[in-house]
Amino acid sequence: MRGRPLLYTSYEGDQAILNTTTKKVAAGLFILFLAAIPFFAAGTIGEEGSLPGPDFLATGDWLRLLSTVGIYAIGALGLNILTGLAGQVSLGHAFFMGLGAYTAAVLGSPAGPLWGLGLPMWVWLPAAGIVAALVGVLVAPAAVRVRGLYLAIVTLGLVFIGEYLWRNLDFITGGSQSGRNHPTFAFRIWKEEEPLIDFSADGTWFGFLNLSGQAKTYLFILAVTIGFVLLAKNLQRTRVGRAFMSIRDRDIAAEVMGVNEFKYKTTAFAISSFFAGVAGALIASLVGRTIPETWNLFLSVQFIAIILIGGVGTVTGAILGTLFVILLPRLVRDFTGWMEGIVESGDGLLAGILDIFVSTESGDFGLINTSAGVAPGLGIDQLNLVIYGLLIILFLIFEPLGLYGIWLRIRNYWKGWPFTY
Amino acid sequence: MTPDFLILAQEGAANGSAAAQALVTGLSLGSIYALLAMGFVIIFKATQVLNFAHGALAAMGAFFVAVFATIWDIPQRWLPDWPVWSTWTLSVVFALIAAALAGMAIERVFIRPMIGEELFAVAIVTLGVDIVIRAVLNDFIGTDSRPLGDPWGTGVFDLGFVRIAHTEVVQLVVTFALVVAIALFFRTRLGVAMQATAFDQEAARAQGIDVGKVFGIAWAIGAVLAAVGGIFLSVFPRRGAGLDTQTAFFVFAAFPAIILGGLDSVVGAVVGGMIIGLAQAYSGLLPWEFLGTGFSGVVPYFIMIVVLLVRPYGLFGTEEIRRV
């Protein structure tokens, strides 16, 4: 059946995660590209060698940024399962992330002034997810009883209660003043001194791959993220996933059809919290040190923004949304830096136009303020927030399916090209 | 770390009249929550929008007062002979008009296009509005507090066993007046139109009610009530120094009040606000060490969760009838 990608001759083919040849090739190439990123830097293969490619991606801060994207994608996939698939709006994601992070810290960090058991990563990473999932199960009965918008506000309360707990459990979290360190990424069998694989230190793999700590961390997180993406993608085509969707679309109808609402809502909370817990543990370890205020409402809102901008209910959307939301602040910063440079160079039409928008020194006027002083105009942090907020609003008003919806439209356009139908 | 809003209660505790002082603090705090919750409920009832931007609206209202009264000095600069309280009241009136216009503008620009969408999607739009307004406001407010220039300052009536700030008296009077005004409003033609809209938007339209206008008015009322709440949150004794970047955040404590009373009940908003305010004030007196710091900040959420488990639609909320 060559040349007929949409003709399925078996249920397996129809239900496959990558159900067309194009998707298989594209996904394969994309993963290869992601895996190759650290090797774009000179001297990573053998003495001098490197793969051809954009080598700025292989710098430390970009690898870190991409690692962050991977971790946030895991969290976003979790929220997507709860909100996108099962239709339960939750603002409590930050709470479960914090729970995962502190579980990991207690289990994985060496004992010191704060609690720590010094267990290896293969214990603390899954445990972070499992503990969060268990608490998710505890919260779920409340969520089953309380519906819709009421649920959104109950989960909002969860974040505040969580923050209060983290601030006061200072033997675990270090309190607001100092915070605590989180375990590093390293593979140990048990508590031995030298890890088998240390993802956080520079080193050589297989005798010829010279990788920095950031590069190794990135590769590790890439692998974990791919695992979670497969998990999330797979969930959608199981009985459980379909039950979630039926609850989302009409909970009473689902119940009439024999979907046990209580059971599946609890499951949704558990799975979502598992993803959140793992993401929390990973992000805390990547950052290295967190304070209780890290796990605040804004983090939850960020995840809501991610799945809304990406496209609710789709795995691809969650990933696109994460890329967009995490890379956006960086792009905004670079872009304002670029504008500032042009304005300060001071000549040409472009500089004149940009000068209207950018104020570079106090007394100057502009929408965007790049000077540290008190000139009118938005600072870069505020500018980022405003762009966040506006994007959430604009996507919801104009493209409720998010980036995924835009992608669908582009794809369908070219599928039928040159016809418009 | 003691939250600002409990300072007087703590002083009262030192004087040995803690319970009485907590009653005063609780009532005054509760009336702020009641104002905020009432505006929120009016918006929710009339337009079916869960307004996460309510905190931002409150801070914006307080900010308008700061702008008119202390930064631009309007109308004091043109009327130097008038007493401060009268010009300040005029500044507040200007600020409230600005807040009402801002509320209507938000509804027209961001909320109107979302009519017919899922309630959740609209709620998230308001979350976006909240982020935008707060970011812009915080940029204007800066790291300092913005005093509102109110004429009462830190004046206190000392009754011996209890200390009542002048602002608290004003606040209770204003809250009472506004509650009565809202109750009367629902008897006017427009108020009845709003009730009809809340009941069934299409049927209301078929009766010749301009539903769009009702939406605008509801947002204007909500924004004004939020602004009044924001003003009282930014003056002594709640926040001594004035409006700062945390003010909008304090409004989140009004959410439990709203949920407690029921999302769509104006009476519930007032009752819920009072319960939450009193609970917060009295929780500051709890002697137990293990509660740690900031417990009074989360008391509202605990109460909310417990009440919701017993009554999923709040104390006065309408139970949603679910059909297949």
C-alpha cells in the first residue's frame, strides 16, 4: 500500500503512536537531532572532532535551557493528562512538584543539618513521583466531590497550603532564608563514594566522547523526557485514557456508560501528580538549590500557560508549548538586548524607530526599559510577564487549540495543496 | 513573621484583651473580604466569568487613588483651601470612575470575545489579564510602597480594652453602605435586568435587555467594589505604608471567602468574607507553637476545603443540576 499513508489495514497500524511513515521519519530525525546537540561543540568527539550543526546550542547555558524544557515538558504532560484528557482543572501542579522535589531531596541528599538519607538516584527519582502520586490519591476524593470552577480554587488553596508547609518544615526544606540543596544527577548502585555514571561532572564516555557536565545532564534528561512522552502518548490510546476523555466530555454520560468516575478521576490525579513529582525532583536537581517560594502559584500558572499555548489535550501540544514558554524569556531578553544595541549605536532609520519603543537611560521614554534606573517603561522581567499574559489571552481567544492547532492548519493546507480543500 | 494585617491584634494580645481586639480586626478584615467577594460574585453571576483578575483590579483601584491623590495631587492642587478629607474623597471618586472604566474595558476587550466558550477557558483568560495588569502595575509601583494619602493616617480610638483605627470605622461604615447600595441596586430596573441576565442570557435578550450593557455594568460594579477593597487593604492598619507589589496577592485570601459562601450568592459573599476575616484574626491568637509562621495566611484555605467537602457548592451556592 505504498503511497497511501492514510490507508490502514490493521488496528495496530491505525492505533500506532506514529501512524504514518512521515511521522516516523520526522520523529526519528528530531530525536537524533536532539541527541546530537551536545556534539555540535568542537572537541566533543575525539580530540578535535564535532558534528556539523549550530554550535551555539551546545554551549552550557543553552544545554541548561534545553534541559529545563525537557523537565517542564514532563510536568506539562502530567497536567495535560489531568486537565487536557480528564478535564479536571488544576492550579495545584506546583504543590505536587514541590512534594516531588522535597521527597527527592530527603531521600537523595546526604544527611546534614537537614534531613537526608543519601540514597541513589534510582531510588529517589521514582520515589519523588510515587510520593506525589500517593498524595494526589489523597487529594482526589475532594476533587471528585467538588466540580469545575470550585475545583480550580480548591487546588489553588493547595498551592498556598503547600507553600505554608514548605516554609515551616524547615528541617526538610531549609526554610525561606536559606533553602536547601538537592541531590545531583549521578548513577550509583548503592551509597558508594564514586558514582558509576556522574551526569553532573565533565568527563569522557566510551573513551572518545568528551562531554561537559551540562551535556551529560542534558542527555540524561532527554532520555527521561522521551520515556515520559511515550508514556503519555501511550496512555491516550488505552482504556484508561479513553475513560479520562469520556469523563472530560460528559461526566454523567460517562458514568452511565459504566466508567467509574471516582476511580478514574483518582487515577488521573495520581498519574498527573506522578509526572509532576518527577518533574519537580528533576528541576530542583538541575537548579541545585531551591527555597520554599519556588513552588508558588506562578509555577502552576506557567504550566497552565504551557498546555494552553501548546494545545490542550495533545502530547505534541504540550511539548511545543513548553519549548515556546521556556524559550520565550530568553528570546525576549536577546531581542531587547539587540534593540538596545541598535538604539545605542544611534543612527539609521531603524534606531530612530526603535528609540520610540525602548528607553535606554533614565529620562528617556519608551515601552520597554533596558536601563537599571527608574525610567518609565517595562523592565525585562515585567515585559516577559506581560507577554506571557497576553499570549494566554490571545491564544484562548483566537486559537483555542494552541500551537498544535496552528500546526494542524499548516499541515492540512499543504496536504491539499494546491487545492484549498 | 507576622502579617501586617494582624499587628493590632498582636498589640491587643499584649494588653490582655486579645479576644476583643481580634473581633475588631476580624470584622474589619472580613468587611474587606466581603467587598472583594461581593464584586467577584456580581461579575460571576451576571457574566458567568470566574474572575482571577480580581486581585489585580483591587490593586489597580488602589493605584489609581495613589496616582490621583499623591502623585498628580488632583484635585487638591486646584483647590488648596478645601480640607484634605474632601479633596481626598474627590480623588477617590475619580479613581473609582477610572476603575469602573477599566473594568468595562477589560470586559469589552478580553471577555466579550469569549462568550459561549467553556467557563474554564474564560477563567484562564482572566488569569492572563491578572498577569498582565499585575506586571504593569508592579512596574509602576516599583520596590517602594505607594502611600494613598488618606486623611486618617494611623489614628486610633483607644477604648482601653480595645483599639480601633479610624480607618476601620470608616471601612465598616463604607462596607455597610455599599452592601445596602448593592441590595437596593438589585431592585432598580438595571438590577432586575442583571438578575434576568444571570438567570438566562438568551431569554433576557429576547425580553429586550441589552445583555452586553449588563455585562459592562457588572464589570464596572465589580471593579469599583474591588477598588474599594484594594484601598482599604492599602491603608493603616492593614498595610501601614501603602500600596505595594504584595497587595494584589493578599486578595487571593478572598477566594476562600467567595467559595465558602457559594460562587453565585451575594449574601454568601458577605457571610463568607466575615467568617474568613474573623477566622484569620482569631487564628493569630492560637498559642500552639507547631503551627509555625504564616498559619493565619492559610486558615482560609483550610476552612474552604473542609466546607466544600461537606457542601460542594458552598454555604449559599446554587447546586448545579447535572443532566446527561
